[in-house]
Amino acid sequence: MDVPQKRLKVAVVMGGFSEEREISLLSGANVCEHLNPEIFEVFPIDIAETSWECILEHKRYPIDKRDFSLLLNETVVHFDVVFNAIHGSPGEDGLLAAYFELLGIKQTASNHYASALSFNKHDLLCIARELSIPTAKSQAIHFNDLEDYSKVAENLKFPVFVKANRSGSSFGIEKIDMAEALPEAIKRVAAVDKDVLIEEALVGPEITIGVVRLNDKLEALPATLIETDNVFFDYEAKYQGASREITPAPLPQPMIDAANEMAITLHRHLGLQGVSRSEFILVDGVPHLLEINTTPGLTKKSLIPQQIVAHGGTLEALFEAMIHEALRH
């Protein structure tokens, strides 16, 4: 007689502290829906600034932050692994990863150092350049360094993007066409992060590429071409239907191959874990890195789910692979 295998207790953390909280809740719900109940016992956990709670059958149970445990029906539940579905802070910037590392709990996203490094746009672009990966010309500035505004105007060609250095790709970003508009744009963006990145605008098609370890091999998922009538791929374009996302991207294969190689190189060099999503602008056919997302969207409409389906896989298999990779580390 076969002994039933014990199901793994998986805490799916979602929500977070950033403007991407609502999207993260949708991502987490989609992960919970696609985890095989015969293999995993799933615990949805909402991480908010004022409370950490597990939500089961419309009831909320507090998480003990001392050891990330749950008291359920007079039984203390300890989790085998955490599935990190938080976009922005604290799931993507390394804060939550550091907490789990201190507690010795495995989780599906990258470690705290790789997460924090990837979340810092300026530092990431510096590493990309060291790897001979093209990027836009840019300059970092701190909001308090007011005298540097004029230097930016001298060193960069307009139009430029003004970006919060540590934020998701949908918030804290503005496109500026002339130097006179720069000081006010920096002030607005500095409300998101005092460290600001000013970057020359690149002209060309935008593509995004997911990288994940499947069958113990790093693979680039089919690229997605992003088309939008908005100024850039902002929150409205990304989450409210103001864009066209074509997967696989109908572009010449040599361009896709070059971007795939860059995305895999970055994932490996940075020591990323789970799934990452690299975004590029093709300038005269040459991929230029914009940024990397280490906990990308996993909603029903997100890009990674589109790409895994185009790859011939399923979300069930993807999420299971991510969990088993986390348990091996």
C-alpha cells in the first residue's frame, strides 16, 4: 500500500507596501489558483504595512513575525517554502528576502543582495555596461544635489526619462522634452525615491524577455513585443489595456537571439533565482537594457504567463519548478 506523500506547506506572499500592491494581490491569487493541491498546501498571505495576515475561507489569521508562523485551529503552522509574489517593496527590493534568510526559510525569489542590486536601476545599468550590454546614456542624481541639475542638461541629450532609482517600472517616471522642465520633474519623481536617474530616451521597439530555470537549465521564454500609444509602457499601458502585447515578438530572429543572450547573462551573472523579466529597447536592431524585474507580474494578463504558454508550458509547471528550485538552494 502506497503511503500518501506529505504535501508541502507553501506560503504565497502578496500585497506589499508599494503602488503595485493591488497588482501583487492579483498575482498572488493567480499563483494560489495554479498550485497543484495534491502536492502543495497553499496559504495566501497578505503582507501590508500595518499587518501580515493569512487569508483562509474569508477569515484573516495574523502571522507571527518572530518566526513567520501561523496559529491555525490551535496548531502552529511552519511553512516549507515561501512563494514571493510581491512587486516592489518589500518583496522585490531585498527586504523580505533578508528576513527569510535570517529565519532560514526558503523562498522563490532572488536573495536579498541580488534583489536589492537589481532593484537599483543605476547600479544595475553599471553592471550591464561592464558585461558589454548596451544601455541608454544616463546620470544619477540625489534630490538634494540641486546644483547638479544644470550638469544633467549639459551632459545628456533631450528628451530624457526621469526615473525613481528604486521603484517598479510603472511608477515614478516622467518623460521630459526640454531642460527647463527638468527641476520640477525631478521634484515630482523624488517623492517616490530621493535618488533619481535621468536617462536619454531611446527610440525603437520595446521587448521583454522572461528567464527561468526549467529542467535544470536556464531558458529564455519567447519575447513579447510591447506596442502602446502612451508615452511609454506605464501603469495604464501595462495593467489597464492601453497596450498591445505580441508573444512571440514578430521581429528578426537575430535581434531576439541577442536579447535572449543578454537576459540569460544578466540572470546568471546577478545570481537571480526564480523568474526574471528583462526589458529592452531595440535601437537600430541592437537591444539596449532598460531594467530587470525579479518578481514580475503573474496575473492572468501578465507577460510571464503569456510567455510560458507560448513556450508550450503551463503555469502549474512553472510555479512548481520555481518552488523546487527554491528548495534546492
